[in-house]
Amino acid sequence: MQPVDFGRAQLLAERPVRARHRAAPGHLDPLFLAHLSRIGNNLNQIARRLNEFKIVPPSALEPLLEAIREIIRKASADGP
């Protein structure tokens, strides 16, 4: 079996879903942190392009950033 075929088979294999353990109080959910990391990566790419081409950030960006900040504040205060 070729490595690519093995990898494809592993990715597409049906496996039972395991329950995740709950994080300790004061710790954020790892899935939340993974999604937050992806959002941060996208925002970083946007900022890089805006700076590279000396483009003024669109006015719609600030409300989006504030919404992200609010989600982070709420997750930090509420916990998992």
C-alpha cells in the first residue's frame, strides 16, 4: 500500500467518537483554542496584506475584532 493510500484510509476510516474530558475550571476548551488559533492566523494574514499594500483597514474590521474580543472575554470568564 502506498503511503498516500494508507493516509487516506486512516483519514476516512469510521471510528467511534470518544467523549472528551471536561477541562478543569479556569482552563479553556482545547477545541475553542484551536478555533481561536485559526481565526488569529486569518487575521494575521489580513493584517500582513493590508500592511504590505499600505491599505487602510476597512471600517467593518473593527466591529469584527470587538466581537472576537467579547467572545474571548466571555470564554475566559465563564470557563469551559
